Amino acid sequence: MHAKKILCFFLISSIIASLLPTAFAVSTVDFNVKIATAGDETYATSLNNVSYFNTDITFQFVEVSGGGATEYSLSMPAGFTYQSSNTIGTTCAGFSILNNSNGNFRFSFNGVAGCLAKTEFTYRVISSAPVGNSHISLLLKNGSAWTIAKDITLGITSTNSIIKAVTADLNSNGYIDAYILSFATSAGVTAPALSGVIIAGVTTSVATASGFNWILPFTDNILGTGNTPQVGGIFDGVALTNSLINETDGARPRIMTIAGTSTTTGAINIGTGVLTMTLSESLFPSSTGSFSFNLGTGAIAGIMSLTGNLSTLVFTPTSSLSQGTYTLSNTTGAIDWPAGINVMSQAFPSLIVPDTIPPGTGSILINAGAASTTSQTVSLTLGASDNIGVTEMMISNSPTFIGGTWEAYTTSKASWSLASSALITQTVYVRFRDLALNVSADYSDNITIVAVPPSSGGGGGGGSISADICPTGDLSGNFYDGKCSSPVTTTSITSTGVISTSTGTVIAPVATWIPTISSSPSSLSASSMDTRYFLTLEESRAYLLGKITHSAIVKLINSYGDKLTISDISYYLSVDSGLYSEYNRIINAYTLLFLRVQDAVSGNKSETVKSEGRLSVGIVLSGVAFAKNFLDRYITRAYLPEHNITLYRTKNPLLMKPLSILESKVLAKFNTLLESETISRNEYETSVQAYDDFVLHLMIYRDYGKNILSKERALKAIKIFSTTYAKKVVPKSETTIDQTLEQKRLSYIENNTSSAVQKIGEIYTFLRDLIFGETSQDIRNLQTIL
């Protein structure tokens, strides 16, 4: 009978006996030999093929007492030697083993009706035992007489046999992975020959000696306790048969899953209610006290129980679990059923009741809530709250967060670049995330980029120009096709705003923000992007090329250096105060990017190198787009497909109407001159470019402090396109003006501006809205197109 079934039978019998009147109390006796089959330990009244080579036989006596004094005795055959005995599980009073000699085993007890009397005793069969069937009788004493209560038959043989198989967990992971086989004698097993040995259906050919024992390992989890032994085949000429093996469970029980997830994982999400854990094998019911479910250092109130076949551990909390991280702990006091092996001490993963509540409130302020700014670079003030805690944030200039990345949560960001430098209202968006990856709603703030206010008293910042930007004698159309004989060549910018050129010195307005100057580019890092290390992009490129020689990196340095180059950048830096910080940051990112690329190629792939590389890539790519469309900072572009030209237009609302009228008239005249072949296509495009330059520098003059440099550039542009505008349309049938006379006329106009105005007359007059607010002759000339 199966051990669990026997125990159940005894318990039921005990309950029945306790309910019967004393006069009807009866005893229930079981006496068996302990063996093993394809399950847990089992018991029988007979056993064959017992080798007399030191085979240990365990007998079990169990009685539900009918009450009163009781004595039993067994006479053991020759060749049976006493080994051990126990009375574990006995509840009857006065249970006493009276004799445990080789020839006799005798015991007695005196208990109330329904008590449980139990003993197990082991005898070893040696070579002096007679071969054949031996009958072992359990005798009950009645007064002075003895009667047979039970009888067991043992078939003794002289053949060597395996007498015991202990299941083992060699790698201590909770799964049986070996049998330890014990032979009745050591004779003939010093060099085992495995022939078709099968364990749980899998053939094995490996055996390791361990004293008189042999270890047969097999695959983890091929079988579990409660399904052993499962052996067959021949081991050194000895047949392996389950009925001959006295099995002992040597694997230590272990918790295998929690909430359906393996305990080998890093962390396990659990619910707020009942927690279910599966075991590698069954436990004694009393083992539940060895387990504790905790939050921090305090145990959670609840009931720990075993269900099913005692291999499922269940914790039922008194109340629903709150969000948080819990732990499960155990002592080795828990033991398995029925072998009594202590539970393996385990380190369990964190048990997390997930946080499903996203951060509830959030905020973002640009420049501490300011309504406007003159710079594309701003600071951000951020805030969010959560029931557990905010851990990350994502910031973007896009409401869909395209390209956004999660970063560590902080309440401030000293530097953030807006989407554009255009004089428009711009928005920055943010969302927050907690430890459980719950994402908040989106929050935003906006700010308007405005032009740098003009300095007091008007004019161009108090400076003057000592010479034309290009020589006066080269104001022909060739000036705008890149063939100026002596173009502006900026050599330096000082902190006072002085720009040295090949034709003179210009005192430009000083920017409202000039970055800190550092003499040590080696200190450049992600945290010092606003420090000025280089005056120009070319200085940075030279620095990189002096430190890096790897051909592939050098090629990228030059490629991106070209892409980031902005033509005539010194001029724009001198008049646009907001440009200092933006372009300086792009230069620093360009430098830091290739320093970190060099680090990575050299084998340094630390997290700092990676994070600074990623940061720099983002800024450099934005810088490429910034450089490519740089003039969009000041003007808008309109492509006219019917003429295949691009015209610059103002962003200033006050100038849109008058410049629109001017554009229409100038373009109409240029088109008429082109169609009549009075001017060539090259002269046409040169004149359009001059008009575009006039609009560009006029906008910078009006929106960035009325600086003298922009005014001079606007005047030069007017001279070019107005010269074309003043030409008389010559019909195709008429003789073209002699080229020598035309050159003299152009020279006369260029060198005698006032006379030319009087001679040609007022062909077109600026609207009064274009007035610059000055009375000098040069500015009045801007009101009249020659």
C-alpha cells in the first residue's frame, strides 16, 4: 500500500475508533516489509530475491490501538543481524522496545483506544541466512500464550543485488539528477560493466565509484520525486529491478516558481492577492511555518498553507497587498514528505506588486516662465510627482516626441535648444515616467523669440567703417558672382566686438552673451558645452586634425566640418547676439564627438564615452541642418518656378507690404529687360541676387540693433540692382548701345551718385514705411531707387 494511503487509512481508523464506545473498541494492525516501486516508499507482506550479501530489510509495524496493554514479538531467522529501530510517530503511552537481538525483536505499549503505535526496525541479511523462503511471524501475547498476528515471507538468494537507490541532487538546484546505488556486497563491482542501464527511459553509460556505492548521473528534471525509482538494465551483471530497490529520497526540496515565474529570474511581478508557489516535491504540512512573506523588515500578515499533493505553497494575505517590493524568506526547518530532507535555503528574487499609477502632476517652464527671449538656447524648470517616485523624463520640441529619448529625471535643465531661431512662438514638451514605466500626460510651455532690441539713440552700435567692404571700383555685376577682387576676409573677433578685415576695421555691436573662454580644450565634456574653447570652427578642426590621425576619422572630421561651415559667419556673429551661444555649442559638440569617436576606436567604450558621443551626435546633426538653412533665421524664401529664381522676403510685419510692392516693380522691370535681351541671363540673376542681399541685410539692420555693418551692406546691394533697374529697355530691332559707352556710363553713375540721381530722375520712390529713422544723405539715398 502506498505510504500516503496507509497514513490516510490509519487516520480514518483512529477517528472511527475514537467514536466507538469503549466496549466496541478494536485494534487495527499492519505489519509489512518496506520496499520501493515506481512511486514513494511502499510496503508489502512478501519480498523475493533478497540477496544474502548484506541486504538491509526494514520492517514496519503500525497499530491503531483498541486500548490496554499490548506486547508483540518476532523470532528472526538465522543470518539476520539487528541494525536499528525507531518509534517515530507513536502516540500510545509507554511504547517500549523490550529486546532487539539478532534472533528476536520484542516491544510493548499501553495506550488509550485510538492511539497510534508505530515502530520501524532494520535487520541485515548475511551469508549465513538459509537460501529459500523464510517466514517471519509477528506474535501477539494473550495472557501467557502467543498467537500469530501477521506473517511476512522473504525469498533469500545467494545472488548479489542492489539493495538501495538514493535519489540525489548533485548540483543543488532542486531537481533529482542522479541515483546512488548500494550493492548487497562489494564483490564483483570494482569494474562495473553497464549494459543497457535505463533511467526514466534514457540509456546511460556513466557510473562513478563512491566507496561501496556507484553514482549514476542523469539529466536534470528528467524525473521528479514521487516518480522514482525508474531504473532497468544490467549493472555489472546485476539486474536493476525497481522491486529490489529500497529507495531513499536524497534531493532537497526547493521552490521552483513564484506566481508562475521561475525563481531564477531577477524579479517577479505578483498580484495584490493570493501568491502561489510550486515546490520541487511535497512537504510536511508543518513546514509552512518556515516561510515568511515580508515588506522591508516586517512580515506581512496572512496564512501560509500547502495544497494539492502538498507540493504547492500558497500565501493568502490578510488584506490586499499594496504597491511595493516584497521578499520571501525561508529557513531549513521545512522538510519534505516522506523522506524528511530539509528544504534547501534559497535566495529568492524580488517580488514586485506593480505600480500601475502614472505620475499624476507635471510642469515645465521655459526661462522661468518668461514670455520672450532673444536666444534659441533656453533653460527649463521641470517638476513631477508620483506615488512611488519619478525616475525619467523625455523632452522634445515636437508634440509627438519624434526622436525623443528617456533621460534621468531632474528638476532643471540649464541648456535646451529650441526647434528654430525664427522670430516666432515656440513650444517645448515634456512627459515623465516612474520606476514601473508608467508614462504621464504631456506638459508644455511656450516662449516667443524676439529680435535683440536696438541700442539707445539708434544707429549701428556706435561704430564706423573705414573702408568699403569691397573696393569701390568693383561694384559691377561681377561683385555678386564671387569675383570680387578683394573680398572681406575676417581674421579675428575680439571680446569688444572689433572685426579686423582685409579692407579695414569695423566696430560691431558687442553680443549680449559672450561664452566663457577656456584655454584647455582637453577639459571639454558634456557638462562644459557652453564654455568657449575655439573662436572659429576652423580652429576646432585644426585642433582635431592635430590630435587624430586615423584616416577614417579624419575623413569624417573634414566632411562634417564642411557641412557645419557657415559662409561669412563672423559677420553674423557680430550683429546677432543670440548666435554666439548656438554656434559655440555646435563647435563644441563637433569637437567632443570626434574626441569620443577616437576614444572608442582606441578601446575606451565606457558609459561616459557612449553618452557624450550620443549627445554630441544629436547636436552636430542639428547643427548641419542649422548651417544648411542658416539664412532662414532672418528671412523667408519664395521660389518662383516661372522665373526659376528664389527671392528673399521679410519676416517683419511692418515691412511686408512696402517690400512686396518693391519686389513686384523690380522683378517686372528685370523680366522686361531680360525678355528684350537688354540684359543677359547672367546679369538678370546677378541683379536678383543683389535684391535678395538688400532684403537680407535690411532685415538684419532693422531687427538686430541697426548696426552700421548691415547698413553698409544693404547700400552696396542697392547700388547693384538699382543700376540694372535704371537701364532703358532696348527693343530687339534697335542697335545695341556701344559697349564702351555703356562702361563709361556705369563708371559715371558709380562715382557720381548724386549727379546720377538728378540725371536719371525718380524712377521709383520707397514708401515712407521704409525710413530708417536717420537723416544722413546715405540713408536718404535708400528712399530713392535710382
